Amino acid sequence: MTPAERIPVALSIAGSDSSGGAGIQADLKTFQAFGVFGTTAVTAVTAQNTRGVVGFAAIDPDLVAAQIRAVCDDMPPASTKTGMLATAAVVRTVAMAVRDLELSSLVVDPVMVATSGDRLLEAAAIDAIRDMLLPLATLVTPNIPEAEVLLGRSIAGMDDMRAAAVELVRAGAAAALVKGGHLPGDEIVDLLWDGVEATVWRHRRLSTSSTHGTGCTLSAAAVAGLARGRPLAGAVADAIDFTRRAIETAPRLGSGHGPVNHFIEPAIRRREPRCS
């Protein structure tokens, strides 16, 4: 087996970010950091920078499907993620492709709003994500506002986060990671429910504006871990660690919400034996 044949492949089905900090650009950078070969199916093209989204256009659903099939026919991914899906038609198309192509280890990042506050998903697509995509997900990774929209109720603390994660699994996802960064306080709590037990991560809140693309980076890191054979909880733990350190060492680019640092080494690669 050649070195190239040993490289796992991951697929990102998401939008393009012209500023390079989020979307498929962040996903590809994260895959590369984890030693995973990244492929893409572009669902939308955005014009944005660290200050906000100027505009976006969704890609025709047939072309989205064609991209997914082209990748899978030649380079079957070990794991797949969805990010910005923009429209209900694109959501339906992606869900059908995931089913028809039997894509495994699917991580659904239900992107609805950019870090700047700009909306990236039409209202009609929310039901499609909940009804068609969640039942196919190995993991869904909403932040608090996204979980509130998916479930139609408010989340005010740890008990609500746990109940939300359980409800997302009841809705069809195999596991749910509810990210608590939007709750007030000096501590950030992330909670994973896998249908059997809850795992909780607690970290000191960082004082920074360099948070553009954090959700994309975390979900892509989890996908990369799954592609490399990590168990779910281990892949999520590595993803949280990678994202946190990427925020801590952010390059401070732009005048708004800056991108994180995708040049850091993930924990899984630090554990690998080094050739002398």
C-alpha cells in the first residue's frame, strides 16, 4: 500500500467563504491539519469578510448532487460533513445523495447564521434539516441558537442543553453535541449525548473577537477524526481541543470577527510516532 492509499478522504458539503475563515475553506484547512484529504461539494458562494456577509447565491441542487456523486464515484469518503446548505431544495438534494450513496459517518453542522449575525439559511430549510438530514446524522453539532431553532424552544443552562441533546437524538441523530458558547458566564460548556451517556467539556471563556469559522472548524475536525478511525467521543474531544487552541493562537486578521489559526497541530497527530 502506498502512502497516498493510506490517506483517508473526507467530504465537505458546504458554502464557500471568500474570506477563507469559514465554510469549505476552513474545512479543507482543518482536514489538511489532521492529515486527511479533503474533497468538497459547494452548496453556495458567499461574498464576505470578517465584518459580515455582503451576499450569497445558492448553487443549483442538480450541480450540488453532481459534485457529491463525482467525488464518491472516484474517491469514496470515509466521513462527510454538511455546513451551509442555504435552501430547502439543497437540503433535500443532499439528504437524498447521502441516502443513495450510503455515506457513513455524517456530521451535520446546521449552519444558519454567520458569526457576524448574517443569515445563511432560508426559513423553509429548517424543517428539511430536522426532518430529512438529522435522521441520517452520526453527529449533529448545533450551537445554542441553532439548537433553539431546530427544537422551537429556548435553552438557558446545562439542564436545557442536556434536554436539547436528548431531543435531537430522539429526532433521529445518532449523537448530538450542543455547544454552549452563547450562554453567559466565564466558563464554556459543551455537551455530547450519544443516546446512552453524556460527556461534558468545560473550558475557561477566551476574551477574543477571532471566532470566525469556529463551528465549521470544530465539525470538520470531528469529521477528520472519524475519517481516521477515532471513536466518536475521542473525535469530538480532539475537535474541541483543536478549535480552542486555534482560537487562542488566532492570527488577528481583519477588522471584524477574525479567523482562527488552522496551522496548529491536532492532538491526534502529536500522538503519532515520529520517524527518526
